[in-house]
Amino acid sequence: MVLADQGFFWTGLVRQQTPNGTIAAGQMFVQYQIPEHIRHPYPIVMVHGGGGQGTDFLGTADGRPGWATYFLKQGYAVYVVDRPGHGRSPLHPEALGPMTPPLTYEFAMTLFSAPGKQPNSWPNAQKHNQWPGSGVVGDPALDQFIATQGPFLVFLAQTQLLMQRAGAELLDRIGPAVLLTHSMGAPFGWLVADSRPHLVKGIVAVEPMGPPFAQLPMGLGDLSYGLTAIPMTFDPPVQGPTELRREIRKAPKPGLADCFVQKEPARRLPNLASMPVAVVTSEASAWSMHDHGTVDYLVQAGVRAVHLRLEDHGLRGNGHLMMQEKNSDDIAAFLERWIAEYVGSRPR
């Protein structure tokens, strides 16, 4: 693997006045690697979720190369971000406001690393078998994952405004790209595509924040605009979220959740209509119960979205952190094939 270039920069920075002087706030760290031989027309921008950071894509909890390296080896330029307030993008209350507590082992075991070993789990949790370790306290891989986790901003709308600004500035700098998002990082994709539709060539949303119109725990806020907590461009336009009328759509089969969609006639998301979108769901994650609702919402709004359930493609036993799990390279290969087919693979 030979690189033509690598480095880092920040986007989204604003100068903010405080009693102690002028500080930088809202900046997003961007790490990039460019292969010597670029074999695909558009770079991949990888956007982490929750309280994580770009290391989610740089390597796995048991020390294997991550998705960033996999795509780099396939000839893609790769940009990995630390969203504002995460990782190498500093989070300080004086700059960005209050933060949540850090992730606990107990929460991680329940939702990510060992859901089948916990009480009150969802039906498919027992199928989870791809975590690279025991997934419980004492597991070195779990220690490595927890070490990457930090707090995040208390207010969801603020979080999304920051990522939209920093993400749009990133694409203004690097040009057209494919956005690969995970979990709470999914609104980065929706909002940046809405701001820069001519620069987003496709979105791969891995178990995106949802389902539509969800009320989030810990007082973070709700997805009042369907997929986001802040406004997007609708056709016909909306003056506020209450104009987005909603109704329940019954689950397509037993074991899945009923989810909200718009009440017909549905407003469109015109700025997302020009790009292919894949929502990717693992077999054993909690998201397996409601990701179909996100796809339904997107399709109803005129977006060319497809639902890729990993078990339908022979990839079994995964949880929410599929990029950290034992078959992470197999999943990366599957996603790369979809990108090459539906976004494009012409050499530059």
C-alpha cells in the first residue's frame, strides 16, 4: 500500500469570545490518506456515531485494520472525521456547552458488545456472535473500545448544526464524495447532502439514528424533522416541524417495530433525490427492529433509498458496531461492491 499523500486539517472552526479571550469552537478534525493509484472517482468520508471518534474506522477493538484501511487498499481516497466535540475535536463546556456523562461498560455491553447476555434484550440479540471477545467486563477488546468513547453535547440540535457546517466546509474543500455514516453520525449525511447536493454522490448510512420522529433518551431532543432535529429542505416547504404531519406505518412483518412516516401527501426531500442511499442493518442489533422505518421515510420523500440487511447477503450475527466485529472486512467488501455499482467506479 503506497500513499501519495496523508495528513489532517480542521473544518467548521469559528472564533468565539469568552471572558478569558478569543477561543476556537466547533472545529472538526479530518484525517486523510490518498493512495498513489486512485481507482475510484470519489473519496469516502467516514463519519462515526455516538460518543465515538474516527478511530472507530481506523482499526478494530482487537487490533485489526479498520474500514479506512480496507477502502484505501481498494483505491479510494479516505477521509475520517472526528465530529465536533469528539476525539481530536475538543469538547469544552466553555466552547460548546454542557456534555453528557461518558459511556459505561454496562451500557456498551447491553447495546453493543454482548446484547444476548443481558436481560431485557430485543428478540434478535441472541443471534449476536461477531464481537471479537467475550464482550463483558474483563474483555480486552471491550476495554479498547471503551477507551475511545467520550461524552457528547447535551443538545441534539446543536450537535447537528455543528456537523452540518463542518461537513459542508469539508466537501467545499475536497469536492464530490461518498458519505459513509454510522448511528448518531447519520444526520451528517442527511444534512450535508441537503446543503451540498451537488457534492454528495451517495450515502451509506450504517444503522442510522432513528427511527423517524424518534424521541431520544437522556433529554437530548427529538428528530422533529423526521431524520434530523434541525430543518431540512422540503417540497412543499415547511415553516416548522409541526407542519410535517405523521402517521404510523405498520411493521412489514412480526418482530419489527411500527414506525412513523409522513401522512400523505408527503413532502419531498428534493436535495436528496439525486443520489443513491443505502441503509445498512445487521442481523442482531437493536436497529434491526426499526431501520426499515428510516428507509420507508426516505422512499416516501422521493429518495432512491434501499435497505441492505446483512443477513440477506450471508453476513450473520452482527451487532451495531459491525465495523469493529470479526467479519468487518467482509462487510466492508459488501459495502464497497454496492458503492462501486451504484455510485460509480470510473478511474480519475
